Amino acid sequence: MTRLNAIFGGTFDPVHLGHLRVALEISEALDADVRLLPAPVPPHRPQPLASAEQRMAMLELGLAGCARLHADDRELRRDGPSYSVDTLAELRAELGVDAPLVLCVGADAFAGFASWHRYEHIFELSHVLVLTRPGAADRVAWPEPLRAQAVARRGALAQLSESPAGRIAELAVTPLAISATAVRTLIAAGRDPRFLVPDAVAEYIGRLGLYQAAAPRD
Ligand code: ATP
């Protein structure tokens, strides 16, 4: 059977246990390899406090020992704006036309999906997995232009491995009340980030003095 590949992007400034728990749950629920892709931040947005190399290094430390979770720096290596559609096109070329590919997005981000660069082409390249919190309060808001396609595109998790692209499924993931912003804020206040980030990441942050002097970026 063709292996299922999923991608999960973020700033990862720094990676924390909320990110890693979600990635693991995606991997288990889909029986998939999950690539975590740190994103370059456009010049007009608040810049990450850690460099691209440091964010990548922390991700690699955090993923050590997780056989099916992989750090992927392809978006950091690309010049100019980084669009999901370009990343998916690159992966599609590498994995072949038959490999099921899944783009994972949070429910909030999915609500704005129709404003993404060439979003319609995304469905030709991959499935979309919308990550929700358990419980009915967090129902997925379908972007208006996609509502008409909801019946045709919506699928069960098991269906994602049956075709290379084109479906939308949902996965309720364990909510951990951790954000990178909160991690940066507590380090800047002189507090210890252990048990919010993997131990090796806490050790790296301490060794390099990351996030200590600088004010949180938002
Ligand atoms: P920041 O606080 O700097 O905005 P963040 O913690 O939200 O960062 P990102 O790197 O921006 O982290 O997020 C990458 C992805 O991980 C996003 O889809 C985001 O919704 C998701 N995510 C972040 N924190 C959690 C969490 N605690 N549980 C589940 N998903 C999370």
C-alpha cells in the first residue's frame, strides 16, 4: 500500500508539546508519516525571535526518537514568499502521482482557506485535514466558496488513504493550553519552560540564551 504523507506547518518559535502532541495524533490517526515544516515569516510580519536555523534545530531536537515525525526545512530554503500550494507541488513531484498527501490545518486557519494562494489547486495536490478540538462547540466553519463542494469533498479519515488528493476530513486533537507566545513570555520573565517544551529543547534554549532578553514578539 502507498504510504500516506501529511504536512503540518508553523512558525515553531519554539516548538512545544502542543505541536508535538498534534503531530503524533495525526500520525496515529492516519497511519502516516508527518512532516513538520517551519515557515519563513514574511518581512511585513513580526519576525520570529529565534533564527530559521535555531527553529529548525529545536524541531529536530523535539522530534528525536519519533520515527514517523520529520522536520522538513524546504520552506526555509525557498526564496521569496512560501505558499502551501508550492510546497505540496514539490512533494507531489517527489512522492509520485498516486501517493496520498494530506495538508493539516487548524480549524481557525481553515475558515480563511479560500483566501490562500491558489487554494483550488491545493485540492488537486492533496487532501485537507482540519484539526479541531473535541466537542461540538468547535465545529468546522466551511469557507463560503467551499460550501457547495462540502458533500463531494468531505470524507472519513479512512478515505484519505484511498486516493491521492481532493478530500476534506476532520480530526479532533487533544487540546493542550500551550502557545509559543506563552513559552517566550515566561522565559523572558526568567521562568523555566520545562514540561511545556521537550527537555532537549529547554536545554537548547537555556544554552543559547534564547528568548531571555528580548520582549515577546506579539
Ligand atoms: P505563536 O504563539 O508564536 O503564534 P503557536 O504556539 O500558535 O505560536 P505556531 O507555530 O504558530 O505555534 O503553530 C503551528 C500550528 O500549530 C498552528 O496550526 C497552530 O494552530 C497549531 N498549534 C499551536 N499550538 C497548539 C496547541 N497547543 N495545540 C494544538 N495545536 C496547536
